Amino acid sequence: MPNPVVRQIPNAITCCNLISGCVAAIMALHGDYEWAMVCILTGALFDFFDGMTARLLGVSGPMGVELDSLADDITFGLAPSMVMFSMMQTATSQLPCQFMTDVFPYTAFLIAAFSALRLGKFNIDTRQKTSFIGLPTPANAIFLSSFAVCYQDAAVSAWALLAIVVVFSLLLVAEIPMFSLKLKNLTWRDNSIKYVFLVGCVVLVLLLGVSHVYALVVWYILLSLAMRCFARK
């Protein structure tokens, strides 16, 4: 049986994810979207390695599952909400009355609420062992933070920002199957959709640049929808 220190290593990594999300939220509040995105991406790395570490050390357990969800809602729920809150604050000059100006930015926190719903659903949904139902919270957070980096100097419509918040909040809990990027083997038969996705990502990065990471998330969503339509036919 692993000693108490070894048992806490995955939880420590999960807490690093949570701290990354806290820092991302502060960066977003100050309008520093580049660092907010860096912190969210760092949190995503920690989120990837905590579960892997737990399995390698043989210390997986219910405590880790619950802590992981709490950390994810900070890094991939609250932090992107703060990014959109900050963007929406700068767009309130377009609104027709003071009441809307005061209230409008707070709609960004729908993202945090729907992220929590998404994470709770994932924990109890047995269909999501090898794939996802709805947009994964890390992908959602990466889209929103990257979008903010790319369009922070553009006069993005307040209503366009609201539409993004609503659409991506709904995508989190939508009954849409989305593929996982985890590889159990390297065969084309079992991983064709993942290889197509990765090739598309390389093309998009070459065409648009690294900062346009949000385009990769759009590609992931479109490919998942196409895969669903193909499966139905």
C-alpha cells in the first residue's frame, strides 16, 4: 500500500490545476487575456497528469474524483467566465440603458454554472467512460480564452459576446457525443477520427497561427457533429 505522501501526489497536482485557475481568473479581471490563457492551458496540463499519476501510483479513489471536479470548475468554469466578464464590461458602451450596462457582464457566469452541471453530469454518467456527451469543460475554456486573446482589440458586439456565452454554455450540457483524444493503441481502425482531428489541427495552426487555438475547438465540435451524422446514416 502506498505511503500517505505518495497517496497525496495526484491530489497535489489537482490543486496545482485549481491554483492555475485562480491565477487565470485574476489575470482575466485585469484584462491580461494572454496570461489568463496560459494559466488555463497550464491547468489543463495538470488536469491531464493528475489522473494519469493516480493510475500509475495505484492511488485512484473517490476523493481524487471529487477534488478534480472542484478544481475543474475553477479553471475551466470560473476562469473563462471571468475572461468573458471582462470582455463584456468593455462592450457595455453599446447598450441602450444603464440597467443593461450594469447587469449585462454578469451573464458571463452562466459559463461557470453550466460547467458545474457538465462536471456533475460527467461524474454520474456511465456513457462517458471512453467518450464525452457534450463539450468538455477544458475545450470550452480554451476556446473562450483564446477568442479573448485574438479579439481583445476588436470592437466585438456585446450581443455577439452574449451569444457566445449562451451557445457554449448549452454545448456543455448538450446530448451531443464528442470523441475523446485518449489513445488505447495506435491503429487507424480504432483512432481514425483522432488522427483526422490532429491533421486538421496542424493545418489550422499553420494557416492561422498558435494564438488562434479557438479554431481547433471549433474543428473538434464540427468533427464530432459530422461523426454523429455519419453514425446515424
